Amino acid sequence: MIEISLTNAADGIRWLTLEPHASEPDRVSLDGAGIAALHRELQAAQQDPQCRAVVIRGRNASFCDGMDLPAALQAASPRRYE
């Protein structure tokens, strides 16, 4: 699980920072909630007439580990794939 923070919105540039969850401070992995949060932030940027660019960065050394597969598999219904 990650959190996304809008760290700056000056000069028409929105800086979004992917924040690792406290339980895994060295990893930034996208789960369903993180993707939804990122989507909301991008929609807000799209609707902001002052926004000219969006920069997405990670808080730790890596930008993003990718999808959090255990969380995605846990959320998936086994019946869905039968």
C-alpha cells in the first residue's frame, strides 16, 4: 500500500510523491488503492487550468517496484477466472 502526496503545485508543475507504507519503508508498490489515488491526482491535474506538467517520483531510492501482486491476487475473486 502506498500513499500519494502532492508535495508542490507551484509554477504550473504538480509534484506527486509516492510514499511507501510504514510497514514496508523500502518499497513502493502499487496496489488497487494506490492506483486509484494516482488516478484521482492525475484527474485533478487535468482539471487544473494552471497545471502544465505532472512529475511523479518515489520517496525512497526506487521509483516504484511495480504492482503489489500479493495484494492484487488477494483482491481478485477466484471465480472470476473460472
